[in-house]
Amino acid sequence: MTGRQDSDVGFEDQCAFAKRLPHATFVAFDGAGHNVQIEQHAMVCALLHEWASSVISNEGTPVEDE
């Protein structure tokens, strides 16, 4: 998760890095900067909850290499 208006590190490099990770999910929030967890708190919490739930529901399921 990153903010599109992050003037410290930007979001483009993070997007490029995520593309190299086969099972990654990338989210860039419009209207958020470097502190996306503060600026978009509710959405960050919702996405982290969704991710954690998917990890727990897939526990023990092997991930195939791509």
C-alpha cells in the first residue's frame, strides 16, 4: 500500500517492485502521501483485514511457483 502523492519515495518504484513478486497485491491510494496508514486509515485497516483473512483461510495450502 502506498499513496500516489508520496513525495518522499513516490509510488512508481513500489509498483514496479510489486510486479516482480508473483503473489503480491499492490494498492496506490489517491489523495494520500507517505503516511497512507494515517491518511486513509479506514481503508488500510479494511484491506489488511481482508488480506489477513485470506492468509488464514489459505493456511496449509501450498503456493505454486510461477
